Amino acid sequence: MPTTEPKIVGEVINVGDIYIAKVEDKPTEYKPGTPRRLAPTASIARDTTVNTKPRYYSGKAYFVDTAEGETKLTVVIPGLSVKDRAELLGKPYDPAKGLLYDDGNAAAPYYAMGYKLERPDDEVEYAWFLKGKFSLPKQEGETKTENLNEKPLTMEYGAVVTMCEFDLPNDKKSGVKCVEADTSDDKFTADMAKAWFNAVQMPGAAQPPEGGGG
């Protein structure tokens, strides 16, 4: 019988800008703000914690259980204003004086984060992580000599699953960590791609978990 050839997907050859939106996540409602462009990007690295536990019977591994945890994204950008740093980390900020006060408290609010990855043949992969927190960025500097040695800013974003549960395909209801798409699928239209960063992309109708919530 004829088989469908798998589509060959090319390597990532470029990264796009980072977009963010502040979010409120409750068991009964997921409410994202309006996205804004945060910064151009030099690199994005994505790593998800997955724990695997085989279960043995009669001297053989019969079953394997897996559990997915946080997804950590490491993003390298040129820099970040003090005002943006205060916003992302939840630090007190005096707009009248332009001063950030680091009070030693870890009070970062939840943000959604979106980006795109470019591949050969004009193919693009898009992503929106629906809920996560930014951590204190790593910042370096050194003296200027006859050779410039620029030091970009490295930020980490930890993404988790929303409390709010959405109606998903196959009659499944669940919280969601990330919504992704790419232009190799003709169901993902050019209009959808064009509007990707106009709003945080999420499943259509949010539903409270079984038994309600509050």
C-alpha cells in the first residue's frame, strides 16, 4: 500500500523578536493582556524537565511512567531597560524619578511569552507560552579596549501549565503550557501567522475544572 512520505523539516536558521503579555490565571478564567514587543533576540534555548520511571516485573521493565515539569527558556537579548526589568521582576519602580528599588523580594508576575523560529524555504515556527515567570537576568560588563567585547543580556523564563482548563481536541479538557504552529501545515494560514503576535494565542473556550473552582 502507498504510504505518506513524512515532511522533511529544515533546521532553525534565525530567531525573531520576543513578545510578552501580562496574564491572570485562575481556575475559572485565563485573561491575557495585550502583547508588546520586548526585544530582538540573539538566541533562544528551550529545555523541558521530563522524569521517566520504568516499573519492573519478573525481571523486566513492563511499564514506563513519565511526568513533565517546567519548561525553561534561555533568551539572549541586547539589553533591558530598568523600567522593563522592574515590570518583569515585580520590583518597586518610581516612574517620576526612573528609579528601580530592589527590595530583595522575588515577586515576579506571570507573563505569556511568544516568539518565532525561521527555517529554510520561508517556513516559520511560532510559539506562545501561556504562563511563566522571568528570573533575574545575568548581566556582565568589562572595560572597553581597542577591541569591543559586547555583553548581551541573558534571561530565563520558566513556563508552567495554566490552572484554567481549556477544551482541547479529542474531547480533552486540560490546562495548557504552550500553543505552537508552523507554516508547513496548510491549515495554519497566512492570516493566522500574520496575526500571531496581535494577541496571546490560546484554545477557544476556557472551562473551569471538573467540580468548579474559585
